[in-house]
Amino acid sequence: MDGSQLTVCLERIRALEEENKRLQQQNSQLQQEVRDLQKKLNESQVEVRTLKYSRSPRLTMENISNNDNLVLSLTGMSNSRVIFALLKWLEDSTDKFERLDYVKGWRPSKISYLDQLFITLFKLRKGLANNVIGYIFDISDETVANIWQSWLLLIYECLMMLESYNKIPSQAKTKEFLPDSFKEFQNIRVILDCFEIEVAKPDGILEQALFYSNYKSRHTKKVLLGISPNCAIVYLSDPYPGSVSDKEVVTKCGVLKQLTAGDGILVDKGFLIQDLCPPGVTVNMPPGLRGKQQFTKEECETIRKLSRVRVHVERVISHLKDWRCLAEKPQKMMYWATHFLHVCGFLTNLQPAHLKEMRPKMRATGSDQPGPSHLNDQNAVTD
């Protein structure tokens, strides 16, 4: 090998040595980056474990049972005692309780019956989507649906077994809790009114026409509500399509068959059902002008007195609509409309007396502490 070749070889060796040195430095830098990233990963894993074990406990009835305001906001019940009483009533009302048939075919074994009832009441009160409720309660949306649908059917079934359900109290019983505002209407046994709830636009043309309400200018379902003078819900019809008239709803549901001679009904102006009533039943309705330019002094006084007592039914309707599940619009929820309506009406009666002047009277009779006995009598009002 001559000198020129030797020089070239040496230069190549030096170049390779420099390249090797550069690669070693780069490798060291990469190894340091890997160590830094591993350190950050370890720190993140520690943080995740810390958050996992330090997160707030899952929302349960036990966690909020001493907070009446929170219980009222989340469930619509005035306190946890009412919910405990409701659970006890369900346990005592049916032999199916311990072998409850869940709609999905499986039982959420890790969730107590009390919390399943809590989740159901929460669904009825708030009307939230299953996935939202699942996030709040830290369970899957499939579990949420399985719980509230199964328990809704259970409550509805127990409710339908009550002999007193949807039975208008007698005049004698009504007078036991007659408010002072009704002292001039001693024979009033029930106040009737219809209200409408918006529904999703049906797919079929015929269904669209059937559910379209000219009064509301939207698609609705119509319900007949009957309350006693003390503002307890004593009658709820099944929901009818929005195009059905008030008079037709009264005819189809058969509520007037419960009335007898001497009974009085209070209705709004235009609720023309006198010809449907049994003989001897009086319909108290605000007078109309009927071609006159103005009301007489006596008519004005009658309108004032009737309006003063009839406004209570509007308040009860407002309380009933506070159950947001009634506003569920998807077509797939139409199956549950009747169940929602009757169960929410039942639960509304478990709330404090809607008429303030009735609360002292309810306390005087010992009705201010809800319990299973009140649940068995839908004509009682609890405070």
C-alpha cells in the first residue's frame, strides 16, 4: 500500500470515528429523553391512581338522605323518609318484589333496591338521557334504562292494584279537609280540567293529524285531571291525542260515572259537560257574556269567587309538569307515556300539601309524616 492509499484509509477511519462519536452523543440524548418521558409517565400514572381513589363517592341515597333540599331537588320528594316509606310500600304491595322481573333480563346486583328507586325518581324528576344519568351515578346507560323501566312498571302495577286509585272521594270525606276558600261551594266534589303535553311530530300523516292540537298549534297528548278541593289529585285519565276535544275525553274516560245526585263539579268556562252529567249533578262554571256587552254585578262576583277556587287546578297542573319525564318527546318514549303520567300523579300526591291553608289541618290529623298508610290511600294528602 503506497502513501496515498494509506492517507485515504486514515481519513476514512477518522471520519468513521467522528460519526461514531456523534451517534453516541445522539444516543445518549435519546436515552435521556426516554428517561424523562418514562418519569413523566410514572408521574401521570400516580396522578391517575390518586384521582381514582380520591374521587367523590358514587351518588347514593345514603349520601344525601340528611339533606332535605337536595332530596327534593333530585327526586321531587320532600325528604328521604318519604322515599323509605315508598320503598316499604312497594315491598309490602306485591310478592313480585324479591323476584322483580327486569326488562333487560338481568338484575343490577351491585346496586341496592333503595338506590334503584332513587335512580328511577331522579329519571322521572329530571327527564335526563340515560347516558347522562349513567355518568352522574357512575353506571352504564344500559343499566340506567334497565333500572328505571323495571321500577316504573313495578310502581305502576302496584298503583293499579290500589282500590282507591282514581276513585273520587265521597262528599263526606271531601268535607273533612275542605279549605276555607270553598265554604261557599260545599257540594264541590271534584275540579276538572284538561291539560296538554307536547309530543314529537309523528311519522305518519294520519297520526300527525290525530295528535295536532289547534289550541296549542303543535302535536300534543291531552289528559283530564281531577283534583279535590284540598288540591289532591283524585283522577287522571290516560293520555289522548291532542285533536280530541275536552268533552270527548270526559266521555271516553268515564269519570262522570263516579258522581251522584247532589255532587258539584267545578270547571272552566267553555268546559261544556252539563249534558253528560248524571241527574242531580251541578256544574259550576263562570258565566259567559252570551251576547251581552258586560257582566252584571252578581255575575262579576260569581266569576271572582269561582276563579279564586278554580286556580288551584292550574297550580296542581304546574306541579305535575315539574316531572320532566312527561316532556319526553322521542317516539320511542310514547310507550311509557301512560306509565309516566299515572306514576307522576301518584308521586305528586306524596309531596307536601299544595294548598298552604291545608297544611295545619293535615298536621292536626297526623298526616304530616308520610308513611305506607298514606300510600295506600290516594285520597289522603301528605305534608
